[in-house]
Amino acid sequence: MAEASQFNRHIESYVDVSRSSAQQGASLDAIISLLKNDVVTIALLVRDMDMYLTTADNVIRARGILLLGETLMQLHSKPLENSTVHSLITFFTDRLADWRALRGAVVGCLALIRRKSFGVVSADDAVAVARSYVQQLQVQSLAQHDRKLCFELLECLLERHSHVVTSVQDHDFVYGILAAIDGEKDPQCLMLTFHIVELLVKAYPHSSGPVSSYISDIFSILGCYFPIHFTHVIIMSLSLLCSQPTTEGTDVTKDDLSTALMMAFAATPLFEPFAVPLLLEKLSSSLPSAKVDSLKSLNYCATKYGTDRMGKHAKAIWSSLKDTIYATGPEPPSSFSLDSQDAMENEIPTEAFGLLEKMISLDNGPFVSLITSDEDINTVFNTISSYNSYDKIPLHNKRRLLVIGHILYVSAQSSVSSCQKIVECFLPRLMEGLELSLDSTSSHLCNSNGNGVLSRRTNFGSLYLSIELLKACRDLRISNEDLVCRINSQNDIWCCLLQRVCGPLSETFSSFLEKNEPANDDYLCLAVKGLQVLALLPGGNLLISNSTFEVILGKLVSVVLEDSNKIYLWRLALKALVDIGRFIENFDEVDKEMRYINVVVEKFAHLVSSTEFDLPLRLKLEALSNVGRSSLKYMIRILLKLEEVITTNLIAIYVEGNITLAKTTSQLLECYSTELIPWMQNNEGSEEMLLRFADSIWKTIESLPLTVCVNNKELLDAMIKVMKLAVACCGVESQNLIVNKAYSAFSSITSFPIPLEEFKLTQEIDKLSNRDDLVLSLFASVVIGLHPQAEVPNLRSIAHVFRVFFLEGNVIAAQAYGSMVNKLNPKSSVTETLEVFTLEQAIDMVFSKDSLDSFDDAITGLAWIGKGLLMRGHERVKDIVMLLLKCLLEYGKTSSLPLKQYSSDNCHEANECFPSVAESAADAFQILVRDSDLCLNREFHAMVRPLYKQRFFSIMMPLLESLIVNSESPLSRCLVYRAFGHVISETPLLAILNDAKKLVSLLVNGMNMLSNYVSEKDGLYSLLLVLSGILTDNTGQEAVIENAHIIVNCLVQLIGYPHRMLVRETAIQCLTAMSQLPYTKIYPRRIQVLQAVSKALDDPKRVVRQEAVKCRQAWASIA
């Protein structure tokens, strides 16, 4: 009884119009929950609602029927008896005549029609709904939401019960649809109406179907919406202005409506007589969007309408396409570049060429004939022969030349038959324009003066169009695997023509690159591109002979080696060679591959050691790496030669003392690191080469004499970098081989007083010689790159050596030590293994240092070890952190000088202000938390515990806050703030936001403190960025509001900060963001902010002035 009473109260609450929407929604949810849990049944609901469903009170009756409909909408998967569904749908169908309760009736019908199982609406009931719909509803007189519901009901009827079209007598249903959709303006409703039309005509696509007699009427309603055009949120078309903005639900975009309308146009071929003329008419519109939509719709409809129907419009389509392409094609460049013509960036010509290709594929012969017989194209062919250079062609002819070139390309590459027609029609005319004639009795071309050399009267346009045709043939062949077997067919005249023109054309293009007959840049670029296209013609030597292919490669190589002063031409030739190499690799051109290797790869591989060509080393390495990346086979040859040159240079440097080779060798190693290793990392089969390279380097190092006088830091850094990367990219087995080889050299360091295996933890080590320092650094780089599963021999002694040298300031030793700590075998006992590294002894040795400089170095080294421990989440990191904090306290104390003597007016360098040890301790926190490219990252297989930065942040904040409060001097407090800044600036913002209330005051106080020191400008900017993150995130708003006054005071002071522009800019941006805070919090600061920002309007930096204008406008609007 209690449940029944509660159930009735929920019904009363929903029906009661005096209740709030939230209360009514809660009541509806409660009723639905009771029904889903079978506490009550649909029958009980209907019985208890009887008075609400039948009352004479219009408002209550409307709410009651809506409640029943909304309830059924949420119970679409609940099983219902067929008799129940029949009774309910009959009720709602009758209620469609009750206009005061219409919404509930439509919702109820929609809920029942949508049911897919467990009780569905019968066919007869669906017909009854449809009949009542067209007889009772005046859809366009309803409000937007009600119209949307009506259209959804109509859509559902057509999707589930398309038979209603023929079942409703006298075609009333079709008339009802037309009346319902006619004049619709709302975007969401339009999406539904377009789909309704699509469903309607798809259900009966034949000319004898029940819809065929209404096609004209349907399209007259549909066509008035084309083209869709948005003005803000208002939709309009050329003939219909729709002024109702988008409402409710998901926003509808212009593209959504255009696509839906296009699909409706293409829903039936019966629309063809109306749609194609309309689309062609709109193609002439001055609106770019209308042109694009017309082209897209024509393209889509062409496939749906079929060849026969579209063929009737071929001539009109070609004429419109041609005019559109001419009118919207790109402006010709002042200096010709084929690269700029490879793609039409403008959307209109792109869509136009897509439609051209579609029409050719549908209506091959007739449409191609329109192109070959076109008067405009023939006029261009007749006029281009009168211009021998690109710069002499008039502007309008240049545009037509480029457009026709692309038309020929698209037409020829669309299909084999279209290619044959285009080539047979235009290629002989182009050869004639080049003063070459086709000899039908010969398999080659002869020019008019019979000497096989192109006349100097060669016209530019013919060369360009010839290349476009060759490109089309190439791309068609690449996309048609079966075409290669037809190249020698006597029936394919176009293939025979290609065979006969390729050789002479290659000679033509090559002639422009001859040194003794210089050509202008336009012809040079054209020649390089032409040679590239010829070399990329597939089919082995069927089209291009082996000798011709070698000549082409030789000419392109000569451009790369000898014409570096023309950098654009140089890069064009290099790109051509790279593309040829990739093409050979992808299409398994075996004959061409060997010639490419001999002519290109071997030549480039020897570039680094050759002085024959006056080519800068930078360009040599660019050429070498680009060619190598086109294939693993080429890369291996280049790597072998590069390895040989590097090792030879190292011997010359370290043995013979030829220091002049150091810079060159550093560049070679840098190229290996940044260009070649990343490529090898992504290509299988390269690990062997990396292993070989590392082994070769170590063999070279082992062969060095004991007395090496050269100590070049740039070269050493390059060797360290390449060794780390090479090791990191190898597998564990290869790494084990490398580390054993490296250990062999490492254990023979002569500066060690005893063999490495006999080292004791207290063993002292002499200062390293140049050779031993080189070996130590390279061995450390190997350790940095190792995988955790790799095995390091004699771990204990190596750790001791690294410990000794990092305490002496060897950073690479510290990084290796930290990497070893980080990558300890997780299967072993971490605590036991850590004893090998004697962390306590290392810390004791730090405090035993007599020299502060050595102390600084030791602090930095310990920071790298702490980073390794921190990243793996080991608790021993606390020992290092406590040491750093102790250094901040002990060495951060200063004399009795007041703070103002250390202010920005007196300090120009950090070391003038702070004791170096305390400063190193503060900066060590940056090493601990900042991501490093040098070591301890995922690239070098570091063990990274998830959320380690967040955990470190939560541990450190209370400690640093306590130190800030208890600092005895301003300088000590400033150093703690520096450490605080390093930690918080590297912590993810989400973790900071959780403690924003505590941190905002610390951030503000820190910025106030750091702003007094010039040396702290970077730390100040880091804290300011953290504050800006809090300001712009909703989670931090509460903390910002509570501290608004101190934040504004701080930011106002930073507006005039003289030492860094980014600080001023960001401070103003933060103030702009604060203008959105609650009025009561910011209004008292309005005058203060406006006065400060007004001064920034005269800032010397433009970006600061711009931000100041925005900020002043934001605060001035607060009234």
C-alpha cells in the first residue's frame, strides 16, 4: 500500500504544473524505476492515470498523456504484451487529434513505433498512425520541439514500416509528408526532413512506384534549400531565408546539412532531370561554398544516377567544369616550380578535378572526346609553341597552361582507355611543338634537323605538358598491376609512343643541365622534374632502357654534387633521387636497383671522404642521409662507409694529432645520431649495423696509444651521444656484447693502480689521462643506454669507479651511476643490491670535501643518483633529499648584509649573491624532477614508476614549506623558494590543483621574493606559469577567490618587471583571467589594476602592449 501511495504521489507531482522542472523530472525517474523493477506494471500505471488521461482539464490531460509517453520512451527494452502495445498505440493514435495534448501523443506513438522486440507495433497499427498523422497534424504550425518530434515519428514510420506509403489511401501519406516538410527552417528539423525524403524515395525508386508521380513536387521542396549557407547560427539559401537559430540538442553544422541534402539528392535516379541542372546552375554562383557543394553533390550523384543518365549532361558538365577550373585555378608563380602545381590547394579546383575523374570513369569514350576536341584546349596547344620561355608567356596564358596540364593529367590517369585516347591525341602534337617528328618506320624520335639534339627553340609549354602526360602514365601504371604486360602490345599505340619518346626526352632534359649550355632556372627545374618522371616509369627496361636510366641518374647526381649554389634546384634533384630510390624499393625493380646503387648510393657514400666536389659538409650529410633512408639496402652501404670514415678520422685525431678533423668528425657523429639512428630504430634489420658500429668504435678506442694528447670536448660529446643512442636501440643480447667489449677497454685503464677486479671500496684513483677519460666517458654512455635486463660485469667495482669520479665532477659518471641505480634487476633484493653502490659512503665523502667547488660537483652528481632512485620509486631517495635540504640550511646562511644589498640593483650573477653549495643544492631539485634528454628516460630504458612526480611533490611540499617559514635569512629563504619552484613547476597541474588552497599563498610569496633577484628570473617565470595554470582551471577557482587580493598585488608589481618580457606578458594575462572572478572580489582592485596596466601600454615589447590592451578592456568593463 505504501508503494502504491508513493506511486500516486509521483504521478501527481509530475502532472502538477506548479512543480519545478527538477521535481517533475525526479518524479518521472522514480516512476520509471518502479516500472523497470516490476514494482508496478504498465496496466497499473494506465489504470491509476485514467482520470489524468481523460479529464476535461486541458492542462492536466496534456501532462498526463505526456507522462505516459515519456514513461514508454524509457521502457523500450521492457517486454510488453502485443495486446498491451495495440491498446496503447490505439490510444495515442486517437489522441493525435487532441491538439492540446499533441506532444504527449506524438511521444507515445514514437516510443511504441521505435520498439524493435518484446512487443512491437503491428503493420495495421502503423498504417493507422500514418493515416491519423496526415489527417490530424498541421506540422508547420507547431513549435520547433513539437515539429522535431513529428519528424522523428515520420522518420521512424518510414524506417520500420515503409509499406504505409502504399497503404494510406489516395496517396494521402505522400501529400502529408510534403505538407509537413514544406517551408521548414530549423536546422535540426531540416536534418530530419532531408532524411525523410531520402527514406521515402529509396523505398520506391522505380518510375512506376507510388512516389514517382510526386518526384517533381518533392524536388521542388528539396531543391530550394540548396546550397546550404550559414550566417553565424542562421541558415539561408539563395532562394530561402531561414531565420530560426539552432536550438536544443547537438548543434547542427553547415557540413551536416550539406551532406544530408546531398544524400537526399542522390537517393533516387528519378531526381536526375531536376538535380543535375540545379547543381550546374549553382556551380556558376559567386559563393565559393556554393561551388564546392555543387561539385561534391555532382560527384556523389554521378555514381548513384549511373552512366546513361549522366551521359545526357556530359557536355554541360564539361563546359561548367572547364569554366570553374579556369576561374578558380591558382595564380601562376612568377618563377616556375612544378612542385607548386602538384596539388591544387584551393578546394574548388580540387573538387572539380575529382568530378572530372568521376565523369571520365563513368562515361569514358564520349567524355574524353569532349576534352580532346575542346576548342580552348586546342587554342592553347596552338599558341604555346610561340613562347620559348616561361617568363614570356602572358599571365592569362600561364594560368590556362597550368590548368590544361592538370586536366590532361587527371584525364589520362583515370583509366587505361582514357590514357590511350589522351596520349594518342596530344603526345604527337607536343612532340611537334618540340620540333620533333614521329617516324612511323622507326622506334625512336628524330628532330627536324636530324641530329638527335633538341633545337634551342624548345618551347616551355610543350615540355611542361609532356611531363604532365608522362606523370599520368606513370601513376596509371602504378595503380594498375596488370598494365606492365601490355606495354609491348602492338595494339596499344600509346605504349609504343611512350617507348619512342622516353629516350629522346631524357636527352632533351639532360641538355638543359649541361654546364656548357646554361639554361634559366625555369628550364632547370623542369628538366630535373622531367628526368625524375622518366626514371619513375614502371616496367623495368621496357619503356626506359638501362643506359637511359643510368644517364638520368648521372645527371641528377651531377646537379646534387655541382650545383649547391642553387639550393632550390639542389633540393629538387635530391628529392628526385630519393623518390627514385623509394620507387625501386617498393616495386622491386631489380635491374634498376643495381644501377641505382652503383650510380647514386656508392657515389654519395664516398662524399664524406671525398674532396673532389666543392660541396659543404652539411649538404653532403643531408644528401647521404636522405638517400640512405629510402631503403635499408642503401642505408647499409652508407653506414659502412660512414663507419669507415669515422674510425679513420678518430685514429687520425687521437693518434696523429690531426685536430683539424675534430669538427668534421663531430658533424659526422651528429648526423649518425640525429638522422640515421632514429630511422634505423623504426626499421627492422638495422640492429646488426648498430652493433657493428659500436664494436668498431670500441676497437678503435682500444687501439689508441696510452699517450693521447688530444682532448676535444665537442668531439667527446658527439661520441657519447652516438654511443648512448646506438646502445639504446639494440636488443638485450646485442647490448651484452657491447658492454662486454666496452668493459674490456674500461678495465685496462692505466690510471687504475690495480686491476679493476681487485678494487676495494676505499681504493683511491689517480687523475685520468686523456685516453682514460675518453674510455671512462664512453663506457658510462654505454651503461646509460642499457636495458634493465642487460648484464653489467663486475658491478661493484664499476659502481665504485663511477662514485669516485662523479665526486670529482664527472657528470657522465654521475649519470651512469644514476642509471645503474635506476635499472637494478627488479628480481633481486633492491636493498641488498643497493649496498653495492655504498650510497652512505658517497654521502659521507660529500661532506668530507675540503673544496666548495668539489662539493658543488658532488651535489650535482648525487642529484643524478637521486633521480634514478626517485624514478623507480625507491625509498632511499630520501637520504639524498635530506642531504640537499641540509645543504640549503647549512650553506644558505649569509652574512648580516641586508636583503636590499643583494637586490637586483647589486646582483648580476647568481654566484655574486648565493653560496655556491646552497645554490647547487637548490638546483639539484631541478635535476631530480625535470625530464632529461641526456639519460634516465624511456628512450634509454629507465624504470619509471607511475605518478612518481606527484608522490615526490606531496612529500616535499610540507618539508619545503617548513624550511621557508624557518629560514633564518632572506637569502636562505630565496634558495628554498628556488627549490620549491623547481619541484612545483615540474609537477602535473592536476596534483597541484588538489592542494591549491595551500599553494597559492606560497606561490605569491615566492614570486615576491624571487622578483628581487635578477638571477632568479627563470624561477620567477616558472612560478608564474604555475599560478596561471591554477587561474585558468575551474578546480582552482576557490583558492584564487580566497587569495584574490594578494594575487592582484603581486601581479601588479610584476607588470613592470624589467628583466624578462615573458614575465610581464604572463602577469598581464593572469590579470585578464582574474577579471572573470566574482564581482565582489575584484571590483575593489579595479582602479589599482587599471593604473598598473595603463603603464604597460608604453612597454617596449609589442606583445606586452597587446596584452595590456586586452586586460584594460576586461577590467574597464567591470562597472
